[in-house]
Amino acid sequence: MFVDVAFPISQYQVFTYKIPKQFAKIASVGVRVRAPIGKRVLPGIVVRITKETSFTGKIKNISEVIDETPIIDESLWKLIQWISKYYMTPLGKAATVIPANLSVKYKPQEQWMVQVEQQNVSSINLAKSAPAQANVLSKLSEYKKSVPITKFNKLVASPLTVCKSLEKKGLAKLYKEVSTPTANNFEFDPIHKEIHFSDTQTIAVNKIEKYIKEKKHNGMLLHGVTGSGKTEVYIKIAQEIFKKGKSIIILLPEIALTPQIAGRFRAVFGDKVGLWHSKLTGAARAFTWTNICNGNYKVVVGARSAIFAPLLNLGLIVVDEEQETSYKQEAPDPRYHARDVALMRGKLQRAAVLLVSATPSLESYYNQIMGKLDYCYLPNRFNNAEYPTVTVVDMIKEPEETGKIGQIFSSSLQQKIEQRLKNKEQIILLQNRRGYAPIYRCRDCGEMLICPTCSIPLTYHRVGENLQCHFCGYLQTEIPQQCSHCKSSNLVLSGTGTQKVEDVICDTFSEAMVARLDMDTTRSGKMLTTTLKKFKDGKIDILLGTQMIAKGLDFDNVTLVGVINADTGLFLPDFRSGERSFQLIYQASGRSGRRKKQGEVVIQTYNADNPVIRYAARLDLKKYYNIMIGERKELNYPPFNWLAKTEFTGTKKRTVEKTANTIRNSFQKKFKGLEILGPAWCYRERLRGKYRMQIVFKSSKELDPNGSKLHQYLQNNLLDKKIGSGVKINIDIDPVSLL
């Protein structure tokens, strides 16, 4: 017997091996093995088993079978094959979407538990004869139930020995309990809500159920204004799928959304819900994967990688906030988009796919217009809640009216915050830039402090007193006092990040309870969940953060949202910059006034006449999307074409440029409808020590309906190209950014 094995390497071929007798019964498609390749022994995945092989060279044996049973089923394997083909990624690398270092044989650890025997507590005085036992017994008596003996690690040197002595005297009871790794740091307690559907929600549920009943597998877009009850609708649909014995995947773009959504699903589905995302511990990941494979979890809530959860009998996939670019894996290979993978998995497993958003991606919005996606719209806020009133503050005119220059808060926003605090209502403030100040520059010569490995400015962080690169992670702890270019000591901080805003809030509203949520404060799941719980319980008055707080969150008492600087990201040289800015402002505005009290939104901008700001302030999505559709059509960008980006990277600038130009000059004749841009230096020319050039390919969907011509052209002109050492080529199909 022979097996073909795919390895996570940059080759598109598979390798053939013999199956030793001891592995003959357990080797099957979908199991991981270790096998020699060159001088190394690498993990790979079995993709085919045959009795014969056409390979005539020396065939080696596989070294080890890692799994006794396959970690993926046939449909997941078909999905991986599709990813390999569509995203032009070697099969072995495509298979890396399945997490490494997991085993379906995982068994949770056991831990010692101890419980006081209440009737005997006062019968013996241990204080003199055994003080350690007396200390533990005294502390143990405070607990009404059994606790892990690790509770006493700081109290005595050997708590297990002490507890065993107490057990011999009849004062305590010891036993072992399975220690189940959990994701509790990322969950709210079950959030029970009594839901009475509105007429529009009922119509939506009926329409989605009809779509599912008709077994359409092209996907449906559930589009509803912020606060319209989209989550309640898809929970109801999930309940109906669950009753039929089928399983469900709920994809979320931000880990910040996980606690609240998980709490909602736990209230409905109990312990059948599992969480899956990058911040789980290794033990929790192994435990969760095992329970998914065994069928113990019927609902998986998680980030983009949760789309590969090996759920049995999959019936529904929900992609919430489907417009978010975080669903796209930028690196490493495969550079897949979880939304598109979800649509393909739905087709392969005949499962319904719901794309959900208040601000759909332009591609999804256009696809429903063209009939490629079924469509369901919720036009009204739930429970007759009113839309927030929106005020746009022109920060250019603000100094003329107030006489104050360089203010972070306009007088309008400051007054509204004061009023909300007086009314015991809550405020969300959005500043989509972390750190204290994004630029540290010389006022005399203009020189900025730049990351030594990236061509971008270092961001000053007041917390920790350092300069950081937000791309490569470079950290500089010594703050220069002199310009390296002109030796001037006239150095200033420019721009505003969340830390600076937090300082101003604390100074201005000294009695308010303030919390900040950004990448710096949410490195642990516990901190994230604790902050959101406190805000939900009313223990925090003002929640400040980056885009992670701008979408999906639902808090009853938030009546004011302030967008500190609506211009952030607005003028980036990318065809999606306007779309992203509009969606962020619109989504953030939707956090306000979601219940009985009408909310307000204050948008601060230096570009009040910009169409993005103007239509976002009006909450007029249809008008702005129609403008975008016209622009995209004129410029030949998605959704009117297929887009691919080839990126050349290397440590030597001249070599990268020469390689990119050489390959560009070698391209075969273009087919009709193909447009090639570049090579050109990327907007961020150097990242992580490597220079970057790109060539962009645009292929008309009218002349290339399924993108096959573009794929074939890329395969012929790029995949087999021999390039010099020191330069790497990355192909990105359907890129979400050209930066």
C-alpha cells in the first residue's frame, strides 16, 4: 500500500510513501503522519491511498502516524483542495488551515479537590500540634463547596500532603476531578432575553426558512440597520437547524464580539457551544477540537479559522459583520477569505450560509442586486427604538468658535458627555489609532523617527514609556532627546492615539469611570471580557477604544457615541478606503440609543464636505453605496472584475526591483479584458526588513465570468517562474487591500 502525502512547503506536488505493516490499519485519508523529506522528517497529511504507484524511484516509509482517526472528513478535504486551487497555494500549505499540534486523543488533566467535613471542624484543635493543617482547615472552612488544593499553594509549602493529613483525621475529604480547560475568559454568563419578534423580523425569519427549505446553497445576505435585531433572527434560525440534529458555525470578525455572542448562544444551547479563536490556550484548543470531532459541540462560535471546525452534519454557517477585512488571512499562505470559504463549504456540505451586516461589503451588496445572493432586509430598529441624531463637528471651524486650538474634544462633544454622565448614561468613544501619538518628529528639519525595519513612523506609547512599530513589533525603550539628522532638541509628538484621549478624558471628567479597549489592553482574554462585563453592568461610564468597539456590541444604556477623528484612514491610497471609513462611522453610530432612550452621535472631522462623512452622518447607506458602485465600475475595480496581487519581497531593494521588472517583461500576451498595473512600490515600501513591490491584475467579469482566464494566466506566468535567491513571490487572490 502507498500513500500520497502533502507537506506544508512551497511545492505544489505531493510525495509518495510506503505504509509499514504496523500502520496499515490506521493510515487513511485525512490523518496526519510524519515522513522523511530530504534530510528532515516533517509532518504532513495523507491525501490519497493506493495499491499501486507509477513512481519508479526509491520509495521511503512513513515514519509515524500521528492520528488514529482522521482529523478532517471528506467534505473538509474537498474544501482544502478548493482553497489550494482557487488561492493558488500548494496543497500542503492549504492544509495548514487545520491547526497543528492537536489530537483527537486529547484527555484533560485531573486535579485534586478538597472539601471540609463540616461536622468535624470544631472537634479538634490543631493550632499547636499542626499549625499548617490548622491554617488550611481555617481557610477551607470559608468555602461552602469543594475547591482545588492549588488554592492553598501560597498558604503552605505542600498543600496536598497537608490535606491528606486532614483527611486521615476526618476533617476533610479529598478526591480527583477532571480539570476541563475552558474559554471562560472569553464568555459572558448566559445572556437570557425574552424576545418578541417585530413584524419585519418575523418576515425575515420566514424568508430565511424558505431559503433553507428550498435547499438553495448560493448564500443569503441578511442586511439590517444597526439595532434591527439581526442577531435574534439568526439565533432563531440556528434553533430550527439545531432541532433537526444539525450543527452550526457562527463566524465573528473580532474577538471582542466573542464574549457577548457566546453568552447569547450559551443561554439558548447550553453546553453544546464551543469557542474557537487564536487566544485560546493550547489545552483549551485541544479540548475544544476533540469535542467538535466527537460531536459533543453542535455550535461553534469563533473567528475566521472556525470555518474549518470539523462539525458533523453541518446545517448553517453565519458570517456576522461579513464586510470586515479581518476575515481575510493576509499571511501566511493560504491567503483565504473566510466569507468566500464559508460560501464554498455551504455548497459542498449543502448547508445554508447567512452573510449578516448593517453595512455589507460592496461585493455582497452588488451580488444581491444581481441576484447572486438571496436577500433579506430589516429596515427598522428593534422594539421601535429611534435612530440616533447625528451632529457633524467641523474641527477646522471649531477654533474660530471656541478660541481653543488643538482640542481633542469639541465643545459640543464635551457638553454632551457631561450631560450623559449627569444622567447616569454611558458613552462610547471611538479613536481608531492606538498608542499615545503616532509621530515623533523634529520641528526644525521635519525628520520623523522611523522603524529601522519598516518604512513607517514609530508610535509613542505613554504607558510603558516607549516607541513601538505596530507592524513588526519593534520596541525602543529609550526616547531620543535629539534629532539624529540635524541634532536639534526641538522634538515634538504629533497626532492622537487612544492613550492620549484617555489622559484627556481622565483630566476633563475626573469623576467618571473610564476604560480603554485596544490591542494594548486586550492581549489577555480575561481583560477584554472583564472590561465588557463591567461596562454591561454599568460600572464603567466611558468606554474608549479602536474599531473593536465599533460593531456588534449591544449595551442598553449607551446614549452617546463620539467619533474623535472620523478622517483616520479616509485618504489612504486604496480603492476600499472610503468604503471602510463609511462602514466604521456607520457601525460606531449604531451603538447609540438601542433601547427606549434616543441616542446621539457626534462625528468630529476636518473634512466635513467629504461624501463619506456626509452620507455616514445621514446614515444613508443606499446613496453612498450607489456612488461607490459608479466609481468602481468606472475605475474597473471589484465587484466588476476579478482582482489579484503579486507581491515581490526581499531584503535588497535593487534585487526586488530587478526581479519584478524581469518577470513583468516575460509575461505572455494579455487576453481580452485583462489589465496589468505595475510593477510599483507598495504604499508601505518596506515592512519587517523586506522591500515590497507589487503587480496588480484586473480581469473583467463580463469577459471572464468565473475567473478561470485570470487563474490560468497567473499559473502560466508566475507559478513556474525561476527567480534568483533573495526574492519571494506571493500571490494574493481577491486582496482586500492594495497597501
